[in-house]
Amino acid sequence: MTLAAIDPPRRIAYHMDEPAASVDIEYRLTPSATGTSVVVAIKFTLEGLLRLMTLFARTFVRAKMQSRLALRRGAAEAHYR
């Protein structure tokens, strides 16, 4: 995994190349009325036969990211109480 872009404290992006897939992940943070809004954008390309799993993988990755963000939000809120 390599750091693709950084603009503290607003944006950080990573790129990863593996034999079976290529992945770009970007986190954008913006102030909001209740704290900080976090937007995650993920672009992945599966290679070979794994391309057949693209629709399943999108659903799985979306659910996984939502659960991880909820955990991070809980940890951050607990830290700043």
C-alpha cells in the first residue's frame, strides 16, 4: 500500500496493487455542525475470474466500511467525552 495523496487534516488517499486486484481508497474529512463528516471513496478493480465477483464484492466492501466507520466513530467520541 502506498500513500497516494495527503492534505492534512482534510484528505488522505492510498493506492494498493495486488495480483488479483487494484484498490484506491480516499478519506475526506470536513467540519460539520455536530463534529466531523467522514466520506470514504473506494475504487477497486478485480482481475481475472475475480471480476465475476464484482457485484458481491461491492456489497461486501460497503457493509464492511460502514461497520468499521461506526467503530471508529464510537472510539473517537469516547475519546473526546
